[in-house]
Amino acid sequence: MLSYRHSFHAGNHADVVKHIVQSLILNSLKQKDKPFVYHDTHSGVGRYDLTHEWSEKTGEYKQGIARVWDQKQIPEEIQSYLDAIATLNNGEKLRYYPGSPRVARAHLREQDRMVLTELHPADHPLLEQEFHRDRQVSIYKEDGFKRLKGSLPPKERRGLVLIDPPYELAKEYRDVVNAIFQSHKRWATGIYAIWYPVVNRCDIEDMIEGLEGLGIRKILQIELGVSPDTNERGMTASGMIVINPPWKLESQMKEILPFLKDAIAPATGHWKVDWIVPE
């Protein structure tokens, strides 16, 4: 369909959770000197202007990053995520929000690299412009899952794959399960982080059931909700399903999520960190 534009939603509560988990995983990979690869299947444009009319139209960032940004007491574990945002804004007032490629770039060392894919005809050139002449970044205008299949296993043998399709079509939940099935066969030791929105809880339950059926171990679910599930249209929660998570991630998110709930949705929020499949 290619109708989804993340500019309307940049910096919302779902982005906050996604990019914190992403930052924590990348920080864990940096604990060793060996290089790693970051692979993004649905990259977007790299950065978003929160003063743009699209962001202002929905105002979603005001109930997401803006609420975290204004907090006086910040958990140490999310500092590198906030640093990535501060760097993009030259340490000044919050105007720009980094997409997942820019969050990742802030965590890369000289020996690491990124693979980005974006199929949208309007977003792809903006992504290329964002990383113009960056030798550590490879950008492809093609289906993210096809590029992922052709890129594994990576030469580094270490890294993170971020999978966050727009879920415009119901089949995309099945596409995610199939992508994990194909990818894990090629690279069983890689870290895979799947972002998901809770619009219809049944879709998430079906995707989790599909992942359980793959016979893969070490699958962790992380979720932040801002309101109870409903049959009406709208995202009530979002989360990350992480395969082969770093060993500290579970305890880190159990510390971070109560802070996020209190900052973003103190009255109606909820959170959980559960093993879908343990080690």
C-alpha cells in the first residue's frame, strides 16, 4: 500500500519504547570490541521535524517523547537514547526526533555498519539525503524482508535486526513470522527486535502464537500500554518482541517501564516484561 507516513506519529509513546529497547541492545553489542551490523527493514526517513504540520496535526509526540524529555529524574539506562535526541537538536529545544536509523547511527563505532531499506518513493530519497556519503551506511530501495533474506548471515556474525513494518495489512503480521523463520535459519545467533502496535489484540496474539510455533528459544516480550485494550480504532499499547535478547535487557526494562508509564500515562497505563519462550 505504501500509504503510511511515520511523520504523523514520530516521537509518540510507541517510538519511545522502540528506540529505548533498540539503544539498550546496541549498547550491549558495544561491550565487545568486535564489529556488529545493524539492519533496519523499514527505515523511514531518519529524522522527523516535530514542528512540521504533519506532527502538529496529530500531536502524538506531545504524549510521548515530550513528556519524557521534561522529566527531572531520568533512569541512567535511557541516557544514551536521550543523548541521540539531544545531539540531533544540538542540545537545545526539542524540535527533531530521530527515527530508528538515526538512533542506531548515534550508537555505532568506526568498526560497525548499518543496512537500511525503505521502499516508499517519497521517504527513500530523504533517507539517502540524511546519510549522504556516510560510508558506514548502505541504503536500498526494495522490500525490507527480501533484502534481509539476502543479507544473512552477515560477515560480522554479530548484530541487531530491527523489524517494524507499518502493519497496514493484516498479512504483515504473518510476514513478520515468516521473516523470522527464514532469517533464523540463516543466522540463529543474531538479535531480532520486532516492534508491534496493539490496535487489535488478536493480531498480536496470533503473531506470538506463530513465533512460538517456530521452535526458537529465548523470545522476550516488552510492552507499554497507555490505555486499556478496546474494540474501537486506535493504538492502545505497543511493544517489542526480542529474540536472543541481551541478558540484562529483561531487568533493564523492568526498571524503565514503570518510569515511562508514570511519565506518559500515569492513570491509565500498564506495562509488562514476559518470556514468550524462555531459554
